Amino acid sequence: MKKIFVSGCYDILHAGHLQFFEEARAHGDYLIVSFASAEVLWHHKRRKPSIPDDHKRVLLQGLRMVDEVIVTQGHEEGLDFKDDFLRIRPAMLLVTEDDKYGALKRELCAEVGAEYRILPKTPPKFEPVSTSSIVRWVQAPTEAPLRVDFAGGWLDVPRFAREGAFVVNCAVSPLVSLREWPYEKQAGLGGSGAWALLNGKDGIDSELDLGVGWQDPAVIRETGLCVWRSGQRPVLDFKRNGDFLAGRLAILWTGKAHDTPGAADLPRDYDRIAESGGIARRGVLEASLDALAEGMALYHATQLDEGMDPLPDLPGAIARKYCGGGYGGYALYLFPGETARAAALAVTADLRPVEPFCRI
């Protein structure tokens, strides 16, 4: 009987594990699957397993391609199964191409005359997942806010970052979910960041890979009215719950989609953008509507100089600007109070109210 030995944590079983077990079993007559005990997992990784060892053992034993399951107790890193391996003396130790302990395992195999074989990656039968991605999916919220930005935009893009400058934004409701999305798409409200969060992914890395900034996923994950330091990655400078903006925010659909990556490298006045962020930051620190409006207005002036179409002057609004990179999507309007906003909503069909959102 040709015994095949594999080892791992197998903390949350998924289709990738099953495919690996099937391919391993095809190399012999008897498949032994070992996994690190809860004690070993804590010793090496300082975390507990997703389910108790006895439950994991039963799940693995119930798989048709698995003949034997061993719960390992060894504390030698990478070789927690060493004692069991020396006792069983299998014909082959199978590992995947990303095995980090190859040298140690080759030495172990040499002690018993076993073959050390790397199983090549074959095209997965299902979309690949990992234990960590499953955990993120389970922990992902069912709803998320979008965001509006007041000033300092583009200074969250690493290549445009400026030391001592700030980006000011706010998470807003109504919230979105994977099934309910009560906004236009490609709208300049950070929808890609919200979508990543809802799917249990790191939206910051995704945005940076696109060549744009991190502010959308950062504030959508953080929530609240936030001031961020311009830089390579998000660093929170100051945060409020945004209550002083309740009843004062509205967004206007401009009628065309928004394309942030396409606008990223257009010429713009970064000195004035940095100035706008500083003014808006003071508005957040002091809970000053006037200072926030001043920062918005200065930022909007740079958008107009960049060539964006003028936004309508809505009755009662004290500031306005395009959201995100502009050239379409939603525009943000700031009102002195709920009465003024209600009056504008009554006469403007594509204007809709939004409220600051802060998850404590």
C-alpha cells in the first residue's frame, strides 16, 4: 500500500482543499491528512481554530478521498507532524508550490526514505479562495455607506501626496448593500470602495492598484466626518460623528457617469487643492459650517479651472462641488440648515438628501 501524507491547518474547509486532496490521493492508495491542533496553532500563529479539533477531524474523515486523519501536537515550526510522520513512514510527502518549509521537509523525508513531491498548481475547478478570505467574507458588513468629499481630493493619490496637507471627507447614508444600491453607478461617491468592503476585500489596495487614491475605502471603512493626512496610505488626523452636518447635505446627479482613473493625470492646481483641504480641516475641527463651505468653494474653483462644467446655483446652497474626480457623477451641495435644503429639494428633481453616517 502506497501511503501519501499531506499536512496543513485546513482551518475552514473549501473547494480548494478538496481539489488538493483529490490530486494527492491520485498519487497513491492511502491518503493521510494531518492538521495542527488548536494548541499548535496558538503556539505558532497566536490564533484559535475556527472550529474545535474534534469537529475538524470528523469533517476531514467524512471526505471520500481521505483515508486517515491525524491531529498533530509537535511544536517544531513547519514540522508539527514530525513524530507521526516518522511513526507512519509514508511513501510520499506531498506539498503545494507555496510550501515555506521545503528544506526541513526534504530532510525529514530522507530519514524514512520518503519522496518529497511538490504538487503543481492546476487550474482550480472553482474560483480560488483562502481561509483568510472566507473569514473576511463572514466578517464583512451587510451594509456600507458611500462617501462625499469636501476638499483636498487627489492628495490621497500617492504620487500627488503632499506632506502637511489634508483630505476631508464624510461617510453618508442611505447605506448600500450587495442587493440594494440606491444611487447611480460610477457616481464619484466611492462605490468601488463600498463594494470591496461588502465583499470582505481590502479596497485600499484595490484602489491603489488602479492608480487612484485611498480616500474612498478609508472613510467608508472608518465612517464619520474625517480628516486624513495626505500620504502613501491613509492616516487619520481627526474625526467627528458629523452631527453638525445633519440636514445640510444633498447630492445632485449631473446626468453622466464619472471616471476617476481617466481624470487622474490631468493638470490641476495642487497648491490650491492643498489650501482647500487645510480650510476644510479647520471646519471639521471647529465644527464650523462656514469654514467647511469655504474649503469646498475653493476646491470647486479648481475644478472649474480644470474645465468642468459649471454646476447649477441651487437656491439656499452655501457651497457646491463635484464629488470625486468630477467631470460627471454626483455634485455635493451644502446648505445652512434643513429648511433651506428642503426648499431646494422641492424645486430640483435630481437633488437628493444624504446624511452623515458614523458607526460607533
